[in-house]
Amino acid sequence: MNRTSRSLIPALLVGLAALGGTLLQTQSQVRADAPARIEPEATFGMASGVAAEGRVVAYPGAEVTVGADAVGRLVRVNVEEGNRVRRGQVLAEIDAADLRASREEAAARLEEAVAEQRLARLNAERKEKLFAEGVLPAYDRDAAARDVEITQARIETARASIRRLDATLAKSRIVSPIDGTVTSRIVNAGQMVDRGDAAFVIADLGRLRIEGEAHEADAPRVKLGAEVEIREDGFRAQTSRGRVEEIPGNVTVRRIKPQDPSRPTDVRVLSLKVAFAEKTPLKLGTTVDLVVAPLK
């Protein structure tokens, strides 16, 4: 090897080192700019899947907000959060002392009208006999029959008043429309309420599912009936299973706030409903991470 060739070798080595450094820097930049993907440990045992976020909710009709239907002061609140309640059970009562007094008065008027009608009928029967014997003119007989009709009208009026007052009294009692558990008690005894004010939230905790959101780019990979792994946010080892039972025909804006602040909130997502395949310990409102398995 001549002297010129030996002098070129160091220069070549320096050039190759610089080129390698440039390639490593370019690869690092590409990895930094690439979109986030599902890491192997995030699939909870699945080889691949669609990552999604979700929240435990009740089925439609299995969670209701119960409100006041009258104006007044709450004299009793009969339940606490966590209590099991039955349909029709009285949860709270609004002061209705005046209404009960009016109802008692209407009931007394009804009894009075019934008693007057008994007397009016006896009088009408006697006058009918006297008219038949020719002792009493038709006018007196007809007046007695009219008295019976008047007392009947008074009876009907009293009964209508009682029905009206009973309906109003019923509105002073806040009752549960379903069997379930009190998940939220918003009112306290002594509080003033108005019509429509929320008082309790009742949920049937045996009818829970998950409302999930997957990125719109993954929409073609999410299918009805697909198996889903469910993990409570923050507890990777605690998983349960479910299946996709409902998928809408359109994408929407994100509604579930991501737990990770680095995740974007202004994205469009595919909503999906996931039914639990087994009994779950997850509580209503719990946020969960989902992995939807692709159907084979």
C-alpha cells in the first residue's frame, strides 16, 4: 500500500462515523414523530387490538334522576346514599299539612252529603206514597225527588275534591320509580324545593355496561360481537371481559375526558357500547381502558 492510500483511510473512517451519527439522529426523530401505538403490555394478553377508553354506565332506564313535583319544605328524607330501594318506596316527603287538613274537610263534606241523601230519599219515598194516595200534589213529590238529586251532586263534588287533593298529596311524596340503589342524595330535611328540583339518583347496579370511545381511524376494525378486555384505569392486573353490543353509524367528538393529560381532547371518536361478559366489581362511573379484539 502506497503512502497516498494510507493517508485516505483516516478520512474515510471519519466520514463513515459522521454518516452513522446522522442516520441514528434521523431514526430517533422518526420514532418521536410517529403516532402512538398499542404497546404489547397494553393489550392485556391479546396479540393485537384497538385501544379505547370508556366509562361504566347504566343501561337506558336503569338510572334515573328523581325530582320534586311540588313546592315546599322537606320534612323527611328517608334514605341515604347506598340504600337499596323498591319501586314506589317513599324517599322523601314535602310538608303537606294544609293539604291533609283540606282533604279531611272534603271527607267530612262527603259524609255530610251522604247523610243528607239518606234523609232526602226517605222523604222522597214518603211523598211518593202520599202522592199515590192523592193526598200530596205532584209539585211536592217532584221537589222531594229534586232534593235527592241535589244531595247526589254534593256527594260527587266532595268525591272530586278528595281525588284532587289525593293527587296533590301524592306529589308531596318523592318516590322511587324503579328498584335500585341510591347513588346520589342531593337534598336534606328542612330544605326548600321547587318543582323539577333534582333530589335523588337511583340506579339498578345489576344493569351496567360500558360506553367506550375509539379513535375514528380505528372504526373499520371495531365490529359487533368483538371480544373486549376491560381494565380499571390504574390497575393493569385487574381485568374483566365483555363484548361489543352496539356501534352507532357515525363518529362524534370526544365526550370522555382522557385520564392522561397528554392525550388530545379535540379528536373525533367512534362510540361503542360494551356489555360485561361476567359479573363485574367495577362501580358506576369508573373510567376504564379497553382493548377490542379484531374479529377473525
